[in-house]
Amino acid sequence: MALQMKANGCAAAAPPPFRRCLSPFSSRVSFQPSQKVSRFTVSCVVKKSPKRLKYATPRFPKEDGLVYIEVDPNGTDTWKLDSAVELLKKGAVGVIPTDTVYAMVCDMTNHDAIERLRRLKEVEASKPFSILCRSLHDIDTYTTGFPRGNSDGISDIFRAVKHCLPGPYTFILTASKALPKQCIKYGTTTSKYATRKNLGVRIPNDAVCQAVLEKMGAPLISTSVRSPEENRWIIDPVLIADAYGPEGLNFVIDAGVRVANPSTVVDMIKIPPTIIRQGKGPKQPWMVEEEGEDGDEERDSISSTA
């Protein structure tokens, strides 16, 4: 059913939504090309992109289809995020912006949603996810916390970490018992990470991402959005919709094109804290760089972190 909306004082017919051939949140969908040309005017930054015109108007299908929501990167229109949050609470898998690259997310308490996220991204069962957090309180809840000072001369790193957050860092910490089992029960009994039960945590410095988390009222399972055909990040939300919409992605929140520079990943289990992937976040004086083959192995394990 075609949707009608107002744009620039004129009525414009939105293109027909994706048509799902299976039940809601299934893994495959079929796409019905648009037969009408949209007259909706998009922002001057992207108005010349033919592909973006396909998603020029937000779509809110009642039962099926990809929901595409274009928002102000500064977070001035976060009311548009309500439909995406509602879908997340029902078990949807969607894409949201962060302060680095786009992230594919789902409810951390929904086992089926986590499994669908793994299938969409083709993430192996032995590879852990990270979680996007609202604040340090979430990190304290779902991990055992950051290293503290002790009599052996280890400085109180927690104070230094607070100056990095929110920001483009993923910190690897030990998961607490409060973390849902489906978030850490991965891999086989012989997997290096099956017994470690560590968790990557992020507090992105992004207004739209933080608004989604606040409306959700809890952290989200997260993995960066990469091309299903090439080992590289997709930084344009239109291309993300094209790549993953037909595969069953439920929504995309468009806050503009990002820069292909992921977060810096720091293993806080090790003393001193060790960088296992250098990204957007600059190296801090209390961090050291990983060396050797073990570092390469662990770097591969968090390669899907946004």
C-alpha cells in the first residue's frame, strides 16, 4: 500500500516498500522495484545520488519491508527514531550510526535476534560481539570494570579511561554475570574465546546513536557494517540498505556518510592495557601496542567491532 507524506509543502508518493515473502524478521525478502519517480527533495549534499532517491522518504510499513529513516546527524529530530526502537524491542536487526562507522545492532536480550545478526553478517559462532552502552553505569553493570590501582604500582587506569569516553574506543573487559548468556556463550569448548567470556564495550560520541540507546533503555549488541562481498566497511547508508535489505535487514537510520575509520580496540584484561587494533581513537600514554602472532589472532577476533 502506497504511503503518502508531505515534503516541502507538496504531497509525494513514497515508492512501494520491500515485500517480504516469509514471516516478519525472516532471513530472506524479495524486492519489488518502484514504478514511480519520487518528487521528494533531498538535502543538497546527496541530491545528485540516484540510489539515494530510492530511499528519499522514510517508510514505515506495518508488517514487512525495510524501514529507512533519514535523520539530522546532530540529533535534532530524534522523534523519528521511535519506530526503529520499537522494531528493536520486537527482535529486529537494524543499522545505526556511531562516531566511527555504521553498526548493525539488535536487542542484547533476544537470542533469535542475535542469531539473525550472525547470519546477516556471516559472523562465525566463535567471534564475539561488542555492546554499545549509554554510560559508564552500563559498563559497570555488564563487566567487572576497569583495572584499578594496587600495591604493585599499577596506576588507577579508570580515571584515565573516563577522559576517553564517550569516544572512538572499544575496551575489552571481563563480562559480569549480569550479561545475558547468549552474548558470551559462543564457540566450541576448545575455542580460545569460549572460556574467556570477555566483552567489548563502546560509548560512542554520536548524538543519534546515544538517542537510540536512551530510547531503548539498554545497551545493544553491535558489529560494524562491512560489504558482504569485500572485506571493507560500507560507510554510505544507502549502499547498506541495498546490500542487506534483500537479505532481511529491518531498518536503516541514515545520519549521513561516515569515514572508514573504526574504533581503536584496547584489551584491558592485559596489564598494561594493549591496543589490538589502532583506529580513530589516538593512542594514550597508558596504552601499549600489541606485538607478535597472538596479537594478529586477537585482532581478527574483534575485526567486526564498529
